[in-house]
Amino acid sequence: MKLNKVKKVMGGTLGAALLLAFPACSDDHYDILTGAEGSNKTIWQNIESHPEELDSLGMILKQVRVYTKEEDTKRTMTYAELLNQAQSFTFWAPRNGTYNAKQYLDQIEEIKALREAGQTEKADRMEYNIGLQFAQNHMARFNYEAERSQQNVRLFNGKLCSYNAGEGVFNAVKLDATMPTIPSSNGMLHVLDGKAAFAYNIYDYMGDNEDIFQNVYGTLTDPEINKRTFNEAASTPGGMGEDGKMIYVDSVFYYNNELLNSCGAQIKNEDSLYVAVIPTDAAWTVAEQKTKKLFNYSTHYKYNYNPVNDDVEKAFTAEKTFSQHDRDSLVDYNTKRTIITSMYFSPSIFAQSFVEQYKKKDREEAKEMIANYAMYADSLISTNNSTFYNPVKGQLNPLFGDGHYVKASNGVIFPITEYKADPANTIMQKSSIDMLYDSNVGFYSVSGSMGKGTYTYLVEGDNWNKDIDISSLETKGYRYFSVPARQTSAMKVFFPLQSLMSGKYRIRIMLLPNRVDLNHRYLKENKETNEQEEIMQNTKFFAAVYDDEGNQIGEQSPDITVDDNEVKTYTLFESIEIPKCYYNLPSGVNKCYPLLKLEIPGKLKPYRPYLKTQPSGLSVVKIFVEPVGE
């Protein structure tokens, strides 16, 4: 199926509903029929009165029921009956021979056959789609004849389109020049020289192109994901059946789609605008292969972090074992969930200067601006709050394939046929561990004593050593982990690395010189002058990473010497591979993660030159964990 099914639809804000009014028209092609000939009949009666022009339309309308929503299967009223009601409508009727009416009539026969075969759910869905995409796409509540210039019309299916009565154009289709506009007792009937194109929203587009979006759309509509629940309280009971069970005259169901809910994008909403990056089946396999590597779950986890000493093998106090089947299901679910819930971007959270620009444009121009911005932005935040980075700034982000997109009624769609994106830029997330919060520290220990360190704000004139420039710090604070003077045991500090996917990471740490705090300087008395002189600390440490079972991951870092004169960010690991996935573990397996350890060894003079007379320690500002791309 071709990817160009989404047609242009003019957008805008729907004006107030207009009262019935039929001013004279100066253009003879679009004269309004007046008098008893049409105005005393309903729209449906006027359709029936013109069989030569509209009998194909009539055959469709009187065989298709009105669904206000897809699950509304108990409705019995047809569109013919609706248009015969004493309500106010405008209907733009495609004339015989200007569209493929046989397509819809054949579908109606197929619906009948499906119902006879007991396939009611498929039949209901087909009937709903005919109503949504054809009947409702040509009708609106209220009358739109009074204002003869450009109007924005809210159609019965919720779509926005343009109507220019003066020029005789509805949704890019001309009004039939040989037949007058027909005022009716319940609104206005216009005849079109063709069928108006249905403007697919993002969700519609996937459904109508289901043959190339089977993986995405099939997952979204899977009954395990798109759950249908019977609402007994809202249903109308009839009588008891032979089996003693209640038979309902009107059964009401409600739907809950956990993936659409968690993606944060209302892709069925006609009033919103989104950018959607949707892998076709051709790209899905590659997307799945790349993403699945991030979810290398184990069959065994130790969790419930609750340290009692510095023995990492005993830091996790509970265990959970998964069968191979459950483990594989976890991989499959999270792979699909991550791809599908990360496909959408809302331009409302793009750069503020850009938002102000695109909101001044009409809806079609805005879509083009939004698509171009997204393709070349340095980074984008998805509707599920993931940050997607462009690996080469200013170039087309590989996330968007070759840059081909189509317009939907509520945004733009990139139907990706080749998945070029690197998961490190699109799915794995950067994170930072701020020392402001105690919860970001596992514990630190010296000689069996444990704690969380001390968080300190630097205050000018109080404890801030002005020799150290701290202007680069967002918050003028740090957490101090110290080794008391004359203490010979090692100092170990552990930090949880939470919610990591399996993959490679760069781990860095921002440190202050300990002497940034006036209370943490090394002072030594000059015997000749009897004055206190400061000496540099030259503190050294190393780092290592452990999994939840206490096994060291990779090699420990080389020794790192802390600069005594400036704030610095040190690379602990340029690329360390986390083999197990700790992201989105099942409920109950909480407080489960790898641990980063910083250690100043005991008794070793090169690490603490003034071990006997001075305390030692580390002044930590923040830890950065960043994915390493292919």
C-alpha cells in the first residue's frame, strides 16, 4: 500500500455555530434552491428526491449504522435516519459517477457476510470505518451556508477542513456546477463533484496502512494491550437467559490501551499536533534487533538494597528467579513497549522561540515547519519524556530515516522504511546523580562505621575558599566523604546506578578540591615564622562497578588524583559494559541496580600523603552516566 494516503486538510479554529440562513448568491453556478421544492424536506428526503444524481449515496447511507465511537455497536440508527431527524446538519453529497461508490457497496455486502459467519467484531469495525471515513467525512452539525467566504468546518468525525461557499469549494473538492444548493428543513444539502478525501490522523494512518505497519498497529490493537472491559453499571439489563445469566439490551464497554496511555501522546486527538516516527515492517526487524540488546534481562536478580557493611555481596537482601519463558517475555514486552511509546514528539515543547513562530502559521504551514525543525534539531524530548540526540548536529537525524514524511490531520508522520537510529542516541538515556539527595548515596564506610556523607553549601565569607572558582556549579554545594586523621582503614563510597539498560556507558564524576571548604584545608605550622601554611592534599582514589550479585563488572579504574585548584570532571570509565538490564523490572523487584564504588585505600601513603596528621576525603558534586554509541 502506498504511503501517500494522507491528504491535505486545512486547519484552524472552529467558529461559533451558525444559525440557518440562506442569502442570495450572485454566482449562477451555485444558486440556492428556494421554496417548497426543497426547503420543506429533510436532507435525507432531498437525497431521495434526486436519484439520478444521488442514489448511490442513498444506498450507502441507509445501510450503514451511526457509530459515535468504535465500540458503539448497539446503535440501530442509520445515517439515512439521522439525516431525517429534526436536527441541524450540513451535508456535502458526492454526485453519482464522481467517486467509487461500488467500493463501499461491496464492503457493505462483505459486512453482511461476516455477520452471517459470526465474525461480528470485524464486521462492526468495517462498518464503523465506512461511517467515519465516508459518511461523517461529508457532514457537519449546524449550517455553514451563511458565511460565504473561507470557513473552517468541524466535521461529524471531528476532522477540521475548509469550506469556501463563495468559491464553491469544500475540502479541496468543487461543488457540482450543474446542481443548485438545496436548503432543507433540517439544514443544507450541497452536491459535490467528487468525494472529499478523509484526513487520516496518526492512529487512522497506521490502521489504514496496516499491511505495512503490522508490527506496530498489531501490537497497539492486541487485546492484551488494548483491553476491552464490560461496564455492567452503564449497561441496560434486559432479562435472564436460559442459562440464568443476564441478557443486556445495551452492553457498554470501555477501552484502555496501556501503550497509548504511557506514550503520553493523544494521537487520536484532532486538535493536537505531533511528530510521529513509525517503523514500517521493513524497518521493525532492525529496530527490534537493536533495541532488544538493551533488554538483556537475567533469570536471576538480587534486590532490596539494604547494606549492613561494605560487603557488596550481601548488600541486596532478597532474590528473584525468572523462568526462561518469563525472562524472554520480559525482553519481548519491553522491546516493543520502548519502540512504540517513544515514537511521538509534541512541538509544544520544542524551543520556545520556534513555538511562537509556528503558532502564527496556518495548520498546513505549521506542519511543514514542525517536520523540518524535528529532523535537524540537536535534541528532541519525546512525549514519554525521553531525550533523543542528533549524533551530528545540523545534519538530518538518522532517527528520521531519509526524511520522507506525510501529513496527517494532527501532525506529520515519518514512515521509516530503514531504521538507522543508534539506540544510544534514541533510547538509552543520559542520567546524572546529584549529591543533594541522600537517596542518591548508597552508603560510605570507614572502619565499619557507615553513613551518607555530609552535604554542604558553600557560603562566601563563611566556609568558601575564594581561591577556588565555583562559578561553573549550578548549586554551590557538594557532599563530603571523609577519612578521619590517623584512620588507617579504607574509605569506600557506593552509589546506586539506577534503571540502567544493558549496554555501554561512560561514567564521569565532578569533584571539588577538598580545600574549597576552609575547614578542610591542610595546614602545617612553619617553625621559622610560627605561621600556618597550606599544603596541597594530592588525594588519590579509584573506582569500580559491581552488579546486584556483588560481582565486579570489568576492571577497576586507574588511580585518579584530585586537582587541588579547580573544579574538574574526571572520567572514571570511558566505556564500561553493563551486561544485565535493570530497567523496568517487574513490580516487587525494587531497589535493584549496579553499584559504583569510589575507594581511597587504607595505609597506602601514595593515596594519603598526610595520613597521620590530616583527614582525607572526596568532595563530590555530581556523577554522570552517559550511553556510548555504536
